[in-house]
Amino acid sequence: MKRFIPTEYANGIHDIDVKGLKDKGIKLIMLDIDNTLAPSSKKAPSASTVNWIANAKKMGLEVVLFSNNSKKRVNFFNKQLNLYTIHRALKPLAYNFIKIAKRFDVGIDEICMIGDQIFTDVWGANNAGVMSILVLPLSADEGIDIRFKRFFENRVIKKNKPETYCLIGNPVAHSKSPILHEQVYKFYGIKAKYMLCHAEKENLRQILLQFKKTGVKGFNITVPFKHDIMPYLHEISADAKKIGSVNTVSINDGNWTGYNTDVTGFAMQLKSNNTVIKGSRVKIIGAGGSTAAIVYAVLSEGAASVTVYNRTMDKARQLALKFDGVVAAALDEFNAKDCDILINTTSVGLYPQIDKSPVSDLEGISQSAIVYDIIYNPPETRFMKIAKERGCQAYNGLDMLIFQGLAADEIWFGKKIINDELIQQIREVIGN
Ligand code: ATR
């Protein structure tokens, strides 16, 4: 069985830590083409694939196309890339792997094969003693012979791949979620892996299908797919339905359920700071992707009033229409008076624009008002500084991120995960 187990798994080429490979001593990557770099039906690589390859080369790695397909297919695909190629590579035989090592004068242990098939790419790499990374096939558009092989491949993957959770989104490369969840697994001794999954809208369906076939137990979903995921789910929690956005999916016996743990995450963050929500007057700046979850959270915890200020008034109005008792206002009309909790949900002040704030002043704010910014990079935003200068307590969005992640783990593992010591460890590993 060992010969069918890749060294590593990745959801797609964009989720591979190329720098990490280089640091491990890899000097050359061999790339399968069909369903690894492009769906079999696409004659040429996409712009993002071209960029990915250019980036790997910029890092000083040799890149070779290594395909079992015909000379015509490989040469056409390579037109723009201009890479060294091997067609009819005879995978899983070791012969051409060795040939590449000799041709580029690199050691067998300095090569990494990246491909989507176990019985060609992975087996071949193992036969040659080369590192391998198995990615999900980019499309289901495959010949009958390959589909037949996939049936066995998926069984092998289900048996050998560690229990996997993922984050689907675009972009996801810089997400802190893997660090957060891996810390949870370490803390509780859970044998699981959390992986990134860069998706394009057109391959979302195929990714979900592969998750199903290979036994993924759950995943988070982020921008821009929090709404797009909904038609694929069997059940959706009441809060996620109301907000129109899902960030967590659990898969149980083929049953897919969607949740929104941003709601729970925000409520938990406020409670952990002893911020009283019940009866509070809440003002929110921004009406973007994360605002609805925050509005839902404060309303369900009994806020007395919620006013949403946004630069684009229409978006604030749309949001207010979804909830009873929410008032929409233009950002120009913002004032910080008569407010117990003030929250910035805009992206203004996010790194690198750290000197910016959605409002220049918080004149009239009560010193007892508690101020939140959902941004956590930088740890103290300009907005938070202005609030502190007015004598208010101000918190960044790191705890919201942590709590939404832990709430997802509680759903997946069906047990209490949230723990003060763990939260402190996560804060230390992901910043602040
Ligand atoms: P989206 O709206 O696509 O979900 P987001 O990053 O979640 O994107 O939200 C961005 C929020 O920051 C919005 O409320 C946006 O205001 P608009 O709706 O008017 O675009 C707000 N925002 C971004 N840049 C801003 C700026 N320079 N000044 C004020 N608000 C800004």
C-alpha cells in the first residue's frame, strides 16, 4: 500500500507552500498537466497557473512538465510556459524520473512530483524515490478508464489520508486558520489536518464533489463563496439562513449542514470581555460581508438598538431591511454619541493602510462605551487608537477570528473545545 501514499496532500497547486518545498531542499518540481494544472478539456494553462509557475521559477526552482499525454497536447499546453517537457512519460515507471534527475543534475531527493493521480503520479514518484504531492483533480471530465481508476484511488485516499478539514476561498494563501486549527488539534491530541483550498467559482462544485468522495469531514468557507455554497447544503442553521452566509459546513454520513460561526464568534468575543449586549445601543460602521453576522449576534443577545453607518447608503439600507429594528445611516452622518458598543466592520485601517480610520474622530463618545474593530492586523488600528484617546476600551478582531474557528471545531468534533489556556496559546501563535 505504501507505494500509493503520497508524501503530502494539497487541494490544488495554489495551496502548495512552494517556499516550504524549497526550504526542504527541493530544487525541481515535475508537474502533471491534465487535471493538475488545467482541466483535461482546457488546451492552455489559465493565467493563475502561468503565474504560479512563474513564481516557482522566480524562487529558483526548476519546473518540468511531466505528462503521460501525447506530444501534441503537451507541446500546445507548453506554448506560453516554455518549460522543459516530457510527454508519454510512462508513469508509473521510474525511468523518466531518473532521466530528469540526470538531465538537471539534481538528486532524487531534490525532486517533487505534483499530480492528481495515485496510480501514475504518486506510484511513479514512489517507484523512483521522489517526493510527491497529490492534488484534487480539477474536473470530473475524464475518460472511462480514468474514472474506473478513480474509484479505487478514492478508496485508497479515504483509507490513508489523515482526517481533513479545509478552508475554501479565494484568496486563502495568507489565512491564519491552519495555524489556529492545528493548535486545537495539538492541544486535544486530535489526529487531523487543516488544509487551505484555493477555489475558482467554476471549480467549486468539483471541489465539493472531491471532498465527498475522499471523506473530508468538514470545511470552512470564506470570501467570495459564503453565499454560493448554500445550494449544495442539505440543511442550513437558522442564523446562517437569515444572514444569507455560511462559513462552516459539517459533513455527517453524507449529510451537509451549513452554519455561520461568525455570529457565535462575535457574541463570544463580547462576552469574554464582559461587554454587556442586552439593552445596549450599538453603532456599527460598515455594511460589508461580515456585518450581517455581527448585527445578528448583537440582536440575538438583546441589543436595544442597532444603527448601521455605511459610505454606500444603499448597502446599509439593504442590511437594515433584513432585520427588525436596525436603522441605516450614511457614514457622513456618523456621530459617536448615545452609543454603548461601537464596532468597525469596514476594511479601513487594515495593513498596510494602518494610518487610516473609517472616521476621523469619536467626539461625544461615552468613556464607558466599548469599541471593537474586526481588523486584527495591525493589532491596534488607528480607529482603536482614537477610541483609547477618548478613554474607551478598544479591542481588535483577533478573538472573533479565534472564537469563530473554535466554534467550528465544536461543531465538527461534537465536544467542548473552547478553553482559556488554548485561546491564550492561539493568540500567541497567530499574533498580537
Ligand atoms: P464587501 O462589501 O464586498 O463585502 P467588505 O470588505 O466586506 O467588502 O466590506 C467593505 C466595507 O468597508 C464596506 O462597508 C465598505 O463601504 P462601501 O459599502 O461603501 O464600499 C467599507 N469601506 C471600504 N473602503 C472604505 C472607505 N475608504 N471609506 C469608508 N468605508 C469603506
